[in-house]
Amino acid sequence: MFGMYFQLSLAKRQILLLDTLKVKRTVLESIPSSLKLPISVSCYWLQHTESKAKLHHLQALLLGMLMGPLHAIITSPDKEDLREDGARMLYEEFQRVKEQTRPGTRLDLDTAHIFCQWQCCLQMGMYLNQLLSTPLPEPDLTRLYSGSLVHGLCQQLLTSASVESLLSMCPKAKQLYEHLFNATRSYAPAELFLPKGKSNSKRRQKKHSTSWSKNRVGTTSDTRCLYEGSNRFGLLMVENLEEQTEVSELE
């Protein structure tokens, strides 16, 4: 059975993978090759997530995916390009957000559950991609997803920051984000983009007042379990590995 897949052409294996994920090939035309699989998985996740994702969840995930391209710009010998785009400034801002959301920080359990579902989809997507002899390039997991970063970005997007303000310092990152967002938005449920209604607001206020302790984690030990439970890959779970890699390559 497995030998049958190896006999298929690359194009046919890509079609088989994307058909399984219910994603049209044309959606990925403007997406960098290294992010085609994560974006395909994200499209599938938006259609099948059990806990309904909100707009800020999608925005935080896509912003987090910019870390790899930003790192590539920073380590590029073209310093003029670096100054023009402000990639280092944005990269350092994301690093600051990560530092502020370390284990011990209170996290929203609903958000953690939603991101956990995305990671499960990514895991299954990578398994299928490997089974089909990688018709899409495998992403660099060390810079694809950071739990502390996406949780921190969620908090900022809900309170003070906007995607536009975060990306204003780096036009290249803004352009890439727009490509990522446009690719996924057609697969997102319509309610993701609807204005928040009064009924939803009242429901959130009631839930906030009656279930605060249930929706937050405060102790270091509990938060550590949450981080570990919401990261299904070893590379996604070990923040230190990512940091050591970044430091060694930037020095």
C-alpha cells in the first residue's frame, strides 16, 4: 500500500494531501514553501476545531509563523534590507512578548485548548505528509510555533495592540502576514469576522464573573503542565532549545 504512494508524481501526492486537508492548491500560491504545510493545516483546523477559534487566535498563530522569515532576514548579509524593513525591531518585540509570558504566567484555558487542537492537526498533517513522501516541505518546528509567544500575542490583541500596529515597523512581514491571512480566511467560519454582539458580550461577562478561577491558571506547577499538555511535539515544548539556537546563530 505504501509503495503505491511513492509511485505517484509529486503533483499527484500534493493533490492527495491537500484534498485530505480540504484545501485548494491555488490558495497556497502566494505562500512561502516553508509555510505551505502549516497554512494548509491551519485551513483544516479552522474548519474542524471543536472549540470555536476567535479572530485573535488566528492572528496570533499567523504572527507567530513570522518568526522564521524574520530570523532569515536578520541573518541575511544584506544589512540595508534589514534596516529598511525593521525586521530586527519586530523580531525583538516578539522576543519581548515571549519573555513576558513564561511558565508561571496566568493563561486562558480556552485559548490553550484551541492552540492544542491546532498542534494536534499539525502533528497529523506532518504524519500524512511524511506518509506521502513529503509532497510539501516540512517546516522548521523550532520557529514555527511558540506557546509563550502566541499566548502573549493573544493577550495584547485583546487589550492594547493590533496587527497593524505590530507590523507597521516591517513592511515585508506585513506583506507576508497578509498573504497568510488571506489564504486562511476563506476557510474560517463566517462568525469569526462578525462584530461582537451584545448577547455574546453578556455571556462573556457572566462567564468571567462566575468562572474566573476555572479559566485561569496561576501556580507555576499548573502552568508548566498546561504548557506541556498544549505542546504535542518535543521541539515545540522545549523553549530553551529554540532560544539556544537563536542565540548561537545571531552571535
